[in-house]
Amino acid sequence: MVRQGKISADAHGAIKWLGTLVICITLSLLPQQTPAQEKEPVLTLEESIQLALERNLEVQVAKEEIRFARQGKNRARTGFLPKVIAQYDYRRPSETSTKIGGVTLRNSDKDQYRFTGTVEQPIFTGFETLSNYQLAKLGLDVAQIQLQRTRLDLILAVKESYFEILRAEKISQVAEQSVRQLQEGVRVAQNFVQVGMRPKVDVLDAETRLGEAELQLIVANNDTGVAKARFNTVLRQPIDTPVAVVDVLTPQSYETN
């Protein structure tokens, strides 16, 4: 029975050593923060929304569509106004000559100038002018609604990615706290084993829980990186841009009467 317990303990130790090796390799592959890197800009929710609205291409396209629709409405409105038509003519008759008794007589008319103007006011066009104007006005309304919808969708995407960063960071903080507590638990278990108050299996169990917590911390840190990459995508900037957001979820104390 003692030999089986020893074999079980050795197997448990091998599993723990393998888990530690995997954690070390994973940590070595993660990007390391160096002092030369640029400090992360801290953005508020309002600043994030403003940057996204300024850089988003769909918003810019929607604004251009509104401008074109407004021009179309103005053109359609001119159908109700009178039209002025102006024409200008110039005529220069050719010179002719006649010989009478050896005397040459030249006949030359004066140059002729003519300027005419016409004013036309449509009285009834079979509701064509009114229909064109109403369609142009409807097109402007549709373009404005489309811009508002694009803005709201973008604002929602910014808020979702913003709070996703906060959620991932909170989980990472909890995971870090759990790792620190389990590290202290391992130290306490080792001290008890050294004085003979606890069996060695308690240390192995504490180290196993610590390894699981460290893996959870790695996953939480990766989730934070993914959330920041998604946030950078919404803001139309490189996904690896260092960024930090203001924690708006911090509880505030208040006094009650």
C-alpha cells in the first residue's frame, strides 16, 4: 500500500511538473511590456464614441448621401419657380457695290443686334413638378434616417467593446487575486509539511489548484487582449495599438439621511 501511494504521488508530481512547463512556455510566447513602449492612452466612453464617429467610413458616406439628397431637393424646388430664357443675336449684312456712269456706289446696311428675353411660369404640369419635389424630399428624409441609424449602430458597437474591456479586466484582476491567494496557500502547506503537521499530498493538491488558477489567469489576460483588439477595430486603428479605458463601473459612496 505504501508503494502504491508513492507511485500515485510521483504521478501527481509529474502532472504538476508538466502543467508548470506548459504555463512557462505560454507565458514566454505572450507579448512582453517593455519600458520603451508607448504609454497606453486612457480614453473615456465619450472620447471613444467621438473618435469612432469621426473615423467611421459608413458615417461619412451617409453624410455625403444627405448632401446629395439635399441638392436634389433644391433642384426639384426650382420646378415651381418661373424660368427666364434669354437670347442674343448679331447680324452683319454683306456689302454690295453698284456702278452707275462709271461711279461705284456701295450699299452697306448697318449691323443688327437683337436681344430677347422670355419668362415662363408653369401653371399645371399634371402634378409632375409636385411629385418630383415630394420624391426628392422623401429621399432626403431617408438619407437622414440612414445616418441616424448608422450613428446609433456605431455607438452601440463602441459601448459593447468598451464595456467588454472593463469586464475582461475585472476577471483578470480576480484571477490575479486568486493566484496570489493560492500561492500563499502553497507556502502555508509547505510549512505545515516541514513541521510534520500535514501530509505531503496537501502540498500537491495546493500546487494543482495554483496551476489551474494560473491557467485561468492566462485565459483572462488573452480575453483582455482580444477585447482591446476589437475595440481598436471599432475605432479604425491598428489592432495592436496600446489602449486603456476609464473604469466607469467603480462604485461611488453616497450618504443617506
